Amino acid sequence: MLVKLLCPTCKTEIVPAGSNWKCPACARAFTYNQGILSFLTPQERFNESTYEEKQIAAWTYSADLRNKIRASKFLTFLNWVRVKLSLSGRRDRIFWKDMKKRAGPDCIILDIGCGGGRHYFCDYGKVIGVDPVLPLLQLARKIYAEVYQSGGTSLPFADNSFDYVVSSDVLGHISPDQKDQLFSEIYRVLKKGGRTIHCAEADCTSPWYRFAHKDPKLFYTHFVDKPGHIGMELPSEWRQRFLKHGFKEVTFKKLASRVQEPGTLTAWFDNDFKNRSRTIAALVSVDRALSRSFAVKELLNFALEPVAKLDDLLSPLDHASGVLITYEKP
């Protein structure tokens, strides 16, 4: 095991107990769930039967696509160009820019809410993934050094264990009453000088969100409830939350504000929203047509990146519908 495992309840180092594990202090037992050590109680474990099949299918497709890319030098080069220059590469770029400089065999990375895992994290060091969803952990274990069934608010790891703690599209899924505990745990398990990098969903004041907020019921249904974004905050609120917990800011960038990737408007407004505005309905139709072809979509993302950079400079911080953030533990 790469790091010491602790009881999430009392933070005592756990010990083997036959084929399972237990806490010598509080006597809590930890068992394997389909071959993966679980730190959740049976009541806390995600009910895999209710998990949306399309999410598992999406991760499976993503894993297959990444395997194809990594198996081809040409596709690997194209993907590198995409990450470096495309609007769609911004999510990956925030990790690549920082982590490549500190990469090495001794670098230990924690991926919170890891889903099916991300190959490129493995290029920077040894990765441990945690997620409450077992089917996704089964995918992640194929590429990560270790995976555990756990949430993020009670991490089963010793203090000062990780060089990086990362997540992508996770923070917005954490309920407001659990956020402070999550941030405290991230700070606790990071080494001094370690960094935490996140791509986080955000509420915002852009024209798109101002339109959506005009109908609170529809906004809740399509921006909060269906995607599970129960913990979205304004970008400025995300910043204050990290600073409140003692982190030192390294990078704080917008993911996107008024300029969005092709397909985003369709995902947001191709529902009852388009009946509220002819303009939105027309924009959704155009966006849907442009995003049908993967090649056309990616070409547009290359063309949109310089426009988005200009928009980043001209628009307020709270116009961002997502943020790309790097903080350090002093």
C-alpha cells in the first residue's frame, strides 16, 4: 500500500483482520466489496442498481477512447495539440501544466471522485482513486495503483500523505453542509507544499445563467437536480472557501463564461427552456447541428479558444460557469 490507511471514524491506523481489516481503537470492521476495500458502511454504499447505466457507459466509452489514443503515436500527438490549444482541452490543461513539472515515481496522487480514472494522472506519479460508486472503481482499478470505496469527507488516509489531491467535476456535487469537511480533509492529507487541483462546476452571472435563473423551477431541474450539481457556488465563493481553509492560491482561471464549447447550449437548454425563448430555441438548433460531428466540434473548439481567452479578460470572474483552480498547502 502506498500510504497508511486510517479508520475514517477515529483516524487510527487500521490493521489486517483475517481477509479483511479492522480499527484497533473503535473496533470498526472494513470489508472488501467485490474485491475493493470499502470504507463505507453497508448503509452508505451507493446502490449500484439505481446508478444510471448511461454514466457507466460514458466512462466505458471514455476509457476505450483513451486506450485507442495512447496506442497510437499520431492520435497521442493530436490529443496533445488539443490539450494545449483547444477550448475542449482546458480541463486537462490545468492538470498537465502543473503536474508535469513535479512528475516522478515518488509523486503520490489522490483522485477524489475518480469515476473510471484518468490515464494522464498516471503519467505524473502513482495514483490512488476513491469513489463511492463500485462499477466505476472497477474501471479505475485497471489503471490506478490503488482504489478504495470511500467518500471525500472522511478520507481513510494518514496526514501529509499526498503530493497532489485532484478532482474533475466533483466539487459541485458535494452538498453545502459537507464542503467544509471535504476541504479540511484535503488539507489534512496533503503534504506540506503539496497541491490540490480541481475543475469545478460553478453557478454564475453570465447571460446564459441569468436567463436560466429567470425560471427557478427549471433551473433547479436542469442545472441542479438532473446533473447532480447540488453544491454549485459562484467562482468568487469557491475562491473564498479555499482561502478560508488555509490554502495558498497558485492558479484560478475560468473554464468558460459566455463562450462555451459546442454542445453545451444543447445540454443546458434543449428542454423546456427552449419554449421560453425563440432566440434560445434557435441557438440550441444551431448548437445541436454543429456538435453532431466530432471532427467539426473539435475544429470549432480550436477556433473558439482565442475568442474565449479574450472573453476571459473582458468578463467578470463570476461570469464563469466553471473554474480551474490550483492551491497549495503552505
